[in-house]
Amino acid sequence: MEIGKKLKDARVNAGLTQEQVAEKIMVSRQTISNWENGKFLPDIVSIMNLSDLYQISLDELLKGDAKMKKKMEKDVNVARGNKRLILTTAILLFIVAIIYSISTFVGGTFYDFCENAIRWLVLGIGVAFAVVYMSQKDER
């Protein structure tokens, strides 16, 4: 059985309207409708909240739905990618801070070079974050 049908059945069995569920888990009523109609799949945090609200196990909600399993795997991979991107950025910024500190003591052309290089590096990091953000937004 698909998760949308399971969610609708669980909501009806709990005696709740879509509006009530939406208020309790802090999403819109339209979001609940989209999940129940199979238009979109809920994220894992929403699934956990619904599981608690409906008093049914995660296992009961998730088992047997290949689309949901695929979405959860994708969400985990995105989270891992984000973690790597943030860690890489932190390391780069740390290195930049060290080089900039050294260049202020050395001065001269090395300082000028570092100042310009840092601007380009920060711009590159910003563009990388924007590209990752936009690609994740398109996948949703």
C-alpha cells in the first residue's frame, strides 16, 4: 500500500481533519492533501511527527512503499552532500584566515595578492552554495 493511502486511513481512523493534522505538525492543509493524494512525499521529520500523532509505528507507515524508500535514500544522500560541502567550506575559510593573517605581517605584494585571491575564493564558495541550493530545490 502506498504511503498516501496509509496516511489518509490513519488520519481518518484518528478522527482528524486535514486542517487539524496540518496545525499539529505545522504544515499547510494543502501539504497534507498532497501527501495523501500521492502528489508529494513527506520528509522523514514529518513522517515521524505523523507516526506520533496517529499512534502508529514508522515501520507500519513506511514498509512496502518503494517510492518513499527511494525518497528517504535521496534525502540521506543530500544531507551527506551538504555535510561535506559545509566541512570543506569551513576548512577553506580556516586556511584563508591563516593565509590572510600571515599576509598582513608580510605585507607588500603578497598582501595584495592574498587580498584579491580571498575575494575570488569567497565568491566561488558563494556560487558553489547557490548551485547546490538550486539543484536541491529543483529536485523537491
